[in-house]
Amino acid sequence: MTWRTAYALDDFRNETNARWPGRSKASDGTIGDARHQAESTSDHNPFVVVGGRGVVRAMDVTADGIDAAWLAEHMRQLGAAGDPRLRDRGYVIFNRRITTSDFSGWKAYYGSNPHIKHIHVSFGRTAFDNRGGWNISSAPQASHVAHASLTIAGPAVSQALAKDQWNLTDTGFPTANDGVDGPSTQAAARAFQSAAGLTVDGIVGPATRAALRKVPPISQMNARSVQRSLAVDHGWRVEVDGVWGPHSKSILRQFQAEKGLVVDGVFGPATWTALFTRSR
Ligand SMILES: [Zn+2]
């Protein structure tokens, strides 16, 4: 099928070129390469058809030679302000971050390509052929406060920490899952360390990480079956709703106390055995 680029993309590219005339185009791209074409949902593939021609609705802009963090944040703000050319499933990816679906902010991006060398802009699925300027050549760059959070030196995003966050939440100590070592993660880590009898410093170091990986996550064990066993097999008053909240945790602590186990609210092997091995 023949293809063309979305008109909103053409306007965006022209304005970017006008603002930074000497910019590098080494990582530029529109139509999908072999890797992108393998994923049929990539906006680099012309799967939206207008008048018998496929339309490519995504552009990669080389980060070298432009103020890439500013440009990425500028596009996010236009999306947040409701620009129809971006709304309806458009998004921006840059420096391990992707816009939220309503463009209200950035969240961690874990794709195999971290998008450090280029900004990816996907235009929306409805108004991608609307014409109009993007205010790239005229906007003062200093106007974007969040600009700094997108620069390469911004807060470190760690996939290992994201996994620890996932384990913390799954173990009953909920926290964000953004790979950033922030206050909520430190609080959850302190609560977990206290429950697990570790040094309470809020830092997910080797000992905490090891302890987290030893605890069978509640969702894997199925909170409902644990609650059912507590209620039906052991006579505790706990709601069997599959939600592992503070009440369930407190009942588990009481169960551990009754069985003469370490009272930590954590599923170690001894608690598991006491819970699921029927005494006859
Ligand atoms: Zn791309």
C-alpha cells in the first residue's frame, strides 16, 4: 500500500527544522523499519487508511542538536491543553519516560529502546490531518518548568527498583511503580523492613531485596485462598474478598501469634505450612 505522513506530522517536522536549521537527523524516522513493522500497532506503520492510502502518524526526532527535553515537554503541554492533533491515543516518549494517556504528566517507560537519542511523537487517531502551527519556533524555552525533570540528568529511573516496588506492593506494602526512589517507596520499604526484622532505613539494599524475593507475593498465592483458609480452616473473622489490606494482615499476625510463629505479618515458609497443612 502506498503511504504518506500525517499533515500534523509534516507541520511539526517543518517547524522543528525551522527552529534548529542545522540539527542532526541521524535518528529521524517516520515509516517503520523492520523492527517497527513487526509490531503491527506501531504508529510508524500506516495502518490508518485515508482515501486508500496509509497514513504514518509517528515521528522520531533526533535529540542531538536540539533542546530535546524542552521539545518533548512542549508537546506534552499541548496535549494536556487538549490539542486535538495529539488527543485520542497520541503520546510522546523521551529519555525513559512516556506521557500519561491524558498528557497530564510523565511516567516511566520500560520499552527496550530508552529513547535517549530521539523523541518519539505519536499523533492521535482522529485529528492527525488537521493543519496548524505547533508554536515551536516562537515559544520561549524557559517557560517550561518541568523541562528539567526530562533532561538526561533527571531523577534516575531503575528497572530493578521498579521490580522491588512491584514486590513491595504485592507483599502488602503498596508504593508507586515508577522506578524512582521517592518518599512513598522509602516509606513502604521502611514498613516492610520493620515487618521482616531488617534494619529499618528505607533503602532497598541487597538484604531487603533478598528478603522481598523470598516472600511469596500475595497475588501469586492468591489473597482469596489465604483469606479462605484463615476463615474456613482456622476460624478467623476475615473477609474473603481477595483484597490483602490492613485487616487481613492484622489477622495473619494474630494467626502467627496463636501458632507460636514469628509475628511479622509476612508469609515465610513456616506461616505457609501452618496455614495450609491440615492437622488431623
Ligand atoms: Zn518511534
